[in-house]
Amino acid sequence: AITTASPSFSMTTLHRDVVQGIDDDVHIEAEDASFLDLRVWLLHSLPTLKRLSLSTRVGSLGFVGDILNSKKQLKLEALHLRGGEKIEAWPKPALLACSGMETLELKDMILSQEAMSGLCTSIQELAVMQRLQRVGVAAQGMVKINILTELTLECCSLQEEHMPDLADALRCCEAVSRLNLKGNCIMNEGAKMVVSAVKESTSLQTLDLSHNLLDADDSPFDFIEELIQDCPSLLTLSLSGNMVCTAGALGIARVLETDDHLEKLFLEDSMITDEGATAFGTMLMYNRKLSYLNLSSNSITTAGVKGIAEGLKRNWTLQELQLYLPLAGREEVAEITAVANALQRNEGLEVLVMTGRFQQNYEPALEAVKHCLAKNFTLRSMVLFEGDSPHQKTIDALLWLGEHRTTAHSARIDMMERRKRVETIANSGHSIHGGTSSPAGRGGSGGGSGGKRSREEDNNKDKDKDNNINKLDPQLMVKRLLLADLDNTRKCEQLVVDLQRNGPWAQEDVVRFVSALQQRAGRKCNGQNLNLLLCAVSKAV
């Protein structure tokens, strides 16, 4: 990293002390236009350069064009440009020298319509060249070449007139998996053009349209609904900082009720009211894929929070809920109580953030939280109070005690299981040390045989007693399935034993077990052990 406010050192010093240690990653931050010559020299002097980040406040983009248009074929895979300057024209053909580029990022720039048109043309040319190279490489059986997968145009003053060119470029970039258009001036019509270009993509995973000028009251958000329905690869969608309002929230919630791919949804500061929040609560009852939801800084009051709480009662897939609500005049204790009561039946949520302007007596709410944490075994973090509040410290302590209690209970179960194995070996006539015990009738009398039967009856009574002690609660079994180390075959076999020993289970319990395993299927784990547990659960009714 080279950071300077003025070109105070010479190229000779830089060559001797800096370039010797540079491999393939360079970040340069400069505030003086006279430093441009040094950056040009760096580009010429580093043939192995793969990642370059340039941050300037003044200057011209011409030096980048001079290098990118040179006859030298560069090995750049990532180019990050950041600065407050206005770009009147994008150098052409610019990106053709970077056939292996994967990431292109522009931030805090002012792109004129001519510059945007030139940039989009360069992106299309790069995409076509990479596609041709990929076909040639595949035909020759060589390794796969890099293709453009991340495109960021954040805070670049993009407006409606820029969108046709951008849409054409996106249609050529079939492999883009992350598109960031945050902090621009894109309105509904411009967003429709972008969505029409990417909604049928099989590669797009993240789309960020936050902090633009989208307004659901101006025109329907049907293009957002179509995006969620028609883009099966989309995993993360951010609409924070737009006027989603009630109309947009109702439409998005309705589509998500049957959606099976979107995992993260950001709707922070989006003018959503109680009606929209209640719609999202209804959505949570039916959605089985969404794992992250952010509804912070909206116009949601107690009624909306209660609607979300109703949805949490019947949801097992949402893992994190952000609900920071600074709006005054709410019944905070009633909100905390409603959510805490819902979480007694929820077996999926791990992180809850619901801080706000709480200014009431918290004792009833804390009692509800205590009852919640006594039954909930999945919650890892619950933030209800800001800063070093003693109430928040109490909640953190309760969470720790819950985890400690669960761990201790699991250890006790393992200890009892080992004891049962020892008794089984003893009852089978084999010594713990590997020898065999003498038959009861050898060298003895009938009384000895009767003594053996008496001991067997005592052992059977002890086993029945242990079985009653070890009878697992369904919620605890769900917790163990969610936290099990599926790469450890021995522990998975132990879970199978526990499932069989504590069965038969009720049908509703088995449904919760399957839901817990489905959550694990989305994470990296041993598939053979996962199938073993699924088979055991299916036979546990």
C-alpha cells in the first residue's frame, strides 16, 4: 500500500525500497495530480500486477486509459477506482488489455452520459472477448480463464439516461454474480431496465439497489416482484433507503410466501408501516428459505412488531432479524413480550436485534425473556438495549447460561450412554476387560441362578430408570440436530441412537427435526452423515 498526500519522495527511492517487495497487489491513495506520473510508471513497471486500487481526489482518468490502451497485455484481475472527480469521457477501448479481469469497481465519481456510454461499450467488448477466449480454451481442453463476475458503480451519479447503456452491457455480461448500484439517482423506470436485463440470469446472486430514488407510491414495484420470481440464482437483495412504503412491502411479502431461493433481504429505512410489517409476519409463516431480514429504521409500531412475532411462531428458517426501531411512542414492553413469547416456539432464529428508545419499566419484559430463553435453544444473540445497559447484561448472562446448560445436559447424556454400554457388556456375560464370566450354575446351586435372575431384574429396573431420565425433549433434539458436527461420524451415529432410543416421536416433532436438517443441508457438511440422520428421522415416527 502506497499512501501519500504529496509527491515528496523520488522514483529512485520508491524503486529501491518499495517495488522490491511488491508482488501482485497495489493500493495507491493520492491527493495531488502531479502524482499521476508515478502511478503510470508503477503500471509499466509491474507486469505481474493483478489487483490495483487507485484513490484520487483530483486528476484525470486519462492515465488509466493510456496504460489500458497500451500494447502490453496486462494481468489485472481487479481494478478499483475511487475519487471525487467528474469523468467527461471514458478512455476507449480501455479494458481490452485486461482479458482476465474479474472485478471492476468505480466509487464516488460523477460519470457523464458520454463517459457512461464509453464505459458500457468497454464492458461489452470485454465480455465478448472473454466469451470467445473461453470457447477457445474449452475447445483445447485448457484451464478455465477468468471472466467478469463483479461490477460496482457505487455513488456514480447514475440517472435514467444512463440505464439503457448499462442494460445493454449487463445483457452481454452473463457471468456477473454481484451487481452494486448503491447510492445513485436511479428511479423506477431505470430500475426496470436493469431488472429486465438481469432477471433471467443464472449467475446473479447479489443485487444492491439501496439508497436510490425508487418509489412504490409513484409506480408499482412489479419489476421487483418479477425479479424475485424469475431469477432463481438471486440470493441477496438490498432495497434499503428507497421508498418501498406499504404498497411495495405488500407485493414483496406476497411473492416471498412461495419463494424458494432468496436468502437475505435488506429493507432498512424504507418507509414501511405496520401494514407492511404484518405482511412480512404472514410471509414468515410460509417462507422456508429466507435466513436474514432487516426491517430497521422503518415506521413500524407495536402492532407491526406483534405481526412479525406471530410469523416467528411458525418459522424455523429465519436466522437473523434486524428490527432497530427508534420511533417514539411505542409500547416497548409489549413488543419485547410478544417477540419473547413467539421465540419460545421458534427453533431457527439465532440473532435478534431490536434496540430502540425503550423508556419504560422493563421488569415484565425481562420475565418474558427469561421464560423464552428457558425453552429456546437456538438463540445465540439477543440485543434489546443499547450500550452498557444492565438489562442487556442480564440478557447476555441468560444466553450464556442457556448455552452452558445445554452443553452440560449433552455431557450428562453422553455419560449416561457410556454407563449403559458398560451395563450391556456386563449383562452379556463378558468382562469389561475382555474375559468371560463364569456361568451361574457352574460349581454352584439353584440359589446362585436365582441370584443371577435377581441381579438381572435389578439391572432391567435400572435401565428403565435411565431411559426415563434420558428421555430427550423434542426442542433439545432440534438443538442437537442444528448444532451437530456432521463431519464427525461417531457423533452422528450417537444422534441416531438417541433418536431411536427416545422414540417413537410425534408427527409434529419429526417435521421439526426434518426442518432442522434441511437448514443444515444448506451448509457445508458431510452428505453421507446427513443422509444417515434423515433416514433415522424418517423412521422415528
